[in-house]
Amino acid sequence: MINIIVELSKYLIVILMTLFTFQCFTVFKKSDEEDRKYVLRKQIILLLFIDTAAYLVMYLQTMDFNMLIMYLQVAAYVVVIQVIYRIFYKKASMLLVNDMCLLLSCGFIILSRLDFEMAEKQFAIVVVGTVLSLLVPVIIRKVKLLKDLTWLYGIVGILLLAAVLVLAPVTGGANLALKLGGVSFQLSEVVKITFVFFMAGILRRNTGFKNVVITTAVAGAHVLILVLSRDLGSALVFFITYVVMVYVATKKPLYALAGLGGGAAASVLAYYLFGHVRQRVVAWKDPFSVYETNGYQIVQSLFAICAGGWFGTGLFNGSPDTIPVVTQDSIFAAICEELGGIFAICMLLVCMSCFLMIVNISMKMSNKFYKMIALGLGTEYAFQVFLTVGGTTKFIPLTGITLPLVSYGGSSVICTIVMLAIIQGLYILREDEGVQLERQKQERIQRQEWEDQPSQSKRTGAAGEKSLEEKIEEETEKSLRW
């Protein structure tokens, strides 16, 4: 009986995931606000059903009561975060909240399957990160000083990366994280945020050649320290973000071409300077030739992806444990094996939905500083997904980058949640701008109507009522009140 339930659950989970993903894109077509809310509510129900089906199967496979406890925690998290945003951030993008909850749920499910202790740690980290992130939209909306701290962002970023280079122990051939009291902190994840704020601040007003050179020098310092730390995956994320932000700010293709050319030359140089880069390239070109050493992780990932097929083997029916560093670098392969290729493709489409929403927010922001922040954070997110999935599927060499919100990693998941909270703050600002523009339009209409009234009506109104300016001021204050 259990085998039948597990087999049927594979198709049920895939169907639910497909429906959720479909709603991610159909919501953009809904012009009516009530229709959009209805679609978003359906997404929540589908998400809770996915969690229910997955954890029920894992409980039946293991008879471990902790699986049910974990399910209740995940379901409670989804419900609570939905309630909090609907009460305190009514203007936030609920599609972005739903996508975040879905990706976190995917991570909790596969981590519970692979290493339950890691899943529990990840859940605790996510709760802490979420609590911190709830303050971020308020800061973005209220603190106007953020755009004036440009050089502080750049200096702090360089100092944090330098601290990792000097003080961090070597892990996997690179200086990645500082350890304090048994807890590791990967500071490059924090610097991803400060780096974008620096780039946005310095390019928001002046995009002349001299300023671009200064920007390039500071960005180059970030990348150089990461290269010296041998954290080449993060260095690549920083570099691509720099190229995209400079190109969008200046609108000069020559800068983008020069950046890509310099990046290509740096890649060749890194190949000859670093032995582990050459090993990864060899493993990428022909992993079976070095199967017992450097190619083992790629080969096992490919085996897992192929074994899963379209619908997966079912939770606890595969062998993702044979993949090295599966909870971090190769978690996409584990998802493909046990939840199926369709589920994995849908998960990538949800990631794309997040990116499209971020780009949409960036395009509609009138303030260039906030526009560039949204673009930079969106670029970092999308490129990190590309590096992770591309490395796992042998499309590009492995970079050791985690899949945002899904892979195990405290610093990564907290900083990604904070990044999405920054985007939410920008989205709320955009909504405020829309309200202000609408109020200005109403002001012009009311003023025109007032001017068109006969003089006797104006005097009567002035004697018995408040002035037009006072009315408009009161209405504006009400609409913008927190």
C-alpha cells in the first residue's frame, strides 16, 4: 500500500507544481485586482498541498515522526509569512512572496530527504533571516540617506572580502568563510548586497568616462580579492553584475564588449594560474576520464538526473546520497532524481518568474538609484541560478555556487531573503510613486474644476468650507500615511 501511495504521489506533486508554475505567469495577464488576488490565493493552497504530499510520503517511507513535525513547521511558516505581509505590507508583491515560499519549501523537502539535521538547521536560519528581512522594506521606504553612502558601501565590501582572504581557513581549495564560535559566515554573500548599492550610488548621476573608470577600479578590487581567495564562482557573479549595471547605466555597448573581452582574458589567465580551475575544466570536458577523482561529482549528478526521468523515482527511492556535496553544489541533481525533470523545470521557471518580477520593478522605478539596485540584485540572483544549474548539468564547469533559497547554506539563504526584502521595499516605493502621481492628477483636475466655477460659487465655498489646497493636502497625507 505504501508503495502505491509513493508511486501516485510522484504524479500528484508534479501536477501541483505545474499548476503553481502556470499561475506564476498567468497572474501577469490579470488586469483586475480581485482576479490577481484569487490566483495568488490558489498558489498558496497548491503550495501547502505540495508540502503535505511530500512530507506524508517521507513519513510513510521512514515512519519518523519528526517528518510530520517538520511539515507542520514549514506549513506554519508559509501561513505566517503570508499573514504578516498582508497585514503590514499590503502594497508588497505577493507573487514574489509566494515564489520565495515555494523555493524555500523545495529546499526543506529535499534537505529533509538528504539530511534531516541540515533541514532543521536550515529552517531555523530561514526563520531568523525572515525576521530580519521584515525590517528591510521599512528601511528602504523611510531612510533616504541610503543613496548618499556610496563610498561606505565600497569600502565595507572591500574590507569584508579582505578579512576573508586573510583570516578564513582554506576549504575546498578556497578561502570562503570566517568561523566564529563554531558558526561559519560567508561574507561574500553580504558583499553582494553592498556591491550593488555601491554601483547604483556611483552611477546614479554621473556616467562619464572618468566615473566609469573609478567604478571599474573599485569593482576590480572586489573581484581581485575574490580571485586571490580562489572563490572564483563569486568573482564571476560580481563581474557579470558589474558589466550589466555599467551597460544599463551608460547605454554604451562598447563598455559591455570591453568588459566581456576582459572577462574572457581573465578566464584564460585563471586557467593557467590555478590548478583547481584546470581540474574543473578537465572534469567538465570529459568527466568519465577522471571519474574516480575530479569527475566523480559531475558523473554522479548526471546519473541522478537521468535516473529521475520526467516524474522522478519518488522520495527515498533514489540514490542522491552518492553525489558529493549534494546539499549545496548539486542539490538540483537530487531534485531531478527523486522529484523528476518536470518538477525541476517548473522550479527553474519559478526562479525565472522571480527574475521577471524584479526586472519589472526596476523598469518602472523613476529614481535611478533604486532602479539600478533592483537591476543589480536581479542580475546576481539570475546568474547564480544559471551557474548552479549549468554546473550540475555539465553545461559549464562547476563553480561551487549554491542554488538560492534551495541549497543548504546559512549565509546564502539569509542574504537572499534580505535581497528579496529589498526588492519588496522598492516595489512598495513604486506603489507609493503611483499613488502620488494619481493624487497629482486629481489635484490638477480639481484645480481646473475650481477655476472653471463662477466667482460667486468660489466665494460661497471659501466662506463655508476649507480651501481646495487644504482638502488636497489632507487627502494626500491620508494616502501616504504608514
